Amino acid sequence: MLKNTTKKYGSVARAFHWSVALLVLAMLPLGFLMNSPSAYITHKSIGLIILMVMIGRTFWRLTNPSPSHHDLPSIFRLAAYVTHLGLYITILTMAFSGWMMSTASGHPPRFLGKIELAMPHIPLNKTLAKLAHETHEIVVWGLISLISLHILAAIYHHFIRRDKVLSSMLS
Ligand code: HEM
Ligand code: HEM
């Protein structure tokens, strides 16, 4: 089924989850190890794809019920809610700050190496570029911490607590 139920994520949410997970996990080493022009083009293009997918995903998330895992203690559900919200915020911040720094420093992304896509309403401005760059460098550590916590939680639920949390995100 396409839509979520109160027990399982639907196929749309699962496609959003696993595609963004894969792309973001690829972007981390790519970002830290970037040294050639083609690595920059790839990083910026994938970053824009993540941004577009995340905007659609946020809309889907806000207009759909989510599995509520009512069998879990409420402190677990609160921890999951806070972590998931943090993941949405840090991913969106990474994509926006990356796009803003590139545009404000005069190196707007050339999507797939061709179509130049500057961020709308962003001027050439060194201070703004520096601010966006620092945001990108700091927020990535929040993202990495949340992803680590998130994956450890998935392992804990599946292998130690042996509940249905991981299977709610698998078909
Ligand atoms: C979720 C999306 C993104 C993730 C996870 C990500 C991750 C990273 C990481 C880990 C770094 C290395 C940071 C460091 O050296 O401290 C980096 C650098 C960079 N990112 Fe991203 N990025 C994302 C989106 C974007 C987007 C959309 C753009 C531009 C359109 C972009 C442009 C850049 C640039 C230009 C650098 C190099 C900055 C420098 O020269 O130090 N990123 N990114
Ligand atoms: C092997 C890696 C991963 C596993 C096993 C995994 C597993 C899961 C599971 C089981 C859920 C459902 C949790 C619940 O219903 O309470 C979930 C949700 C979520 N995951 Fe992951 N995940 C992984 C990687 C990632 C990564 C890398 C990201 C971020 C880039 C991410 C972001 C999210 C978000 C934002 C949610 C909330 C679902 C929503 O409402 O959209 N996950 N994940």
C-alpha cells in the first residue's frame, strides 16, 4: 500500500526513507574527501536532489499518519520523535546551507554538470557565504550524531528488544 498505517510505513514513505538514507550516507565521505572539480559537481548535484526529495518527503510526512508503536514505553516514542525531527531539520539545513554558500560565493551548482542553478534571491556576498559555510561544517556533526544514534536504536530494537520497529520500515 502507498500510505502509512498506524502499524507500518507505506511504500512511499519507505522509498523516501531508503533513498535519502543512501544518498546522505554517500554525501558524508564525499563531502569530507572532496578534492577534484568533478567531486564538487557530484556533491552539489546530489545535494540538490536530496533537497527536492526532502521537500516532497516533509509534505508527505505532514499529511500522513505515522506508525505510533503504541506497545513501546512513551519515553521511547518521545526519543524517536525528537530524533526523527532532528534528522529532518539537519538534512534540510545541510542542503540549504550548501546551496546558499555555493551561490553566495559565486560557484552555484551546475546540476549534472550542465544547468546552472543559483539559489533564488541570494546575492554574491562573502559574509553570507562564510556564514553558510560555517553552518554546513557545524551542522554536519549534529547530523552524524543523530544518524549514529538512529542506527544504534534500530539495531537495539531488532536484535535486543526483538520488536516490530525495524520491520515497520521494511516491506
Ligand atoms: C544533505 C545534504 C548534504 C550533506 C550531508 C553534505 C555534507 C558535506 C560534508 C560532510 C562536507 C565537508 C565538510 C567539512 O569539510 O567540514 C561538505 C562540504 C561542502 N558541501 Fe555539502 N553536503 C550537503 C549538501 C550540499 C549542497 C546542496 C551543496 C551545494 C549546492 C553543498 C556544497 C558543499 C561544498 C561547496 C563543500 C566544500 C566546502 C569547502 O570547500 O570547505 N553541499 N558537505
Ligand atoms: C542502515 C541504516 C538505517 C536503518 C536500519 C533505519 C531504520 C529506520 C526505522 C526502523 C525507522 C522507523 C522508526 C519508527 O517508526 O519509530 C526509521 C525512520 C526514520 N529514519 Fe532511518 N534507518 C537507517 C538510516 C537512516 C539515515 C541514514 C537517515 C537520515 C539520513 C534516516 C532517517 C530516518 C527518519 C527521518 C525517520 C523517520 C521516518 C519519517 O517519519 O519519515 N534513517 N529508520
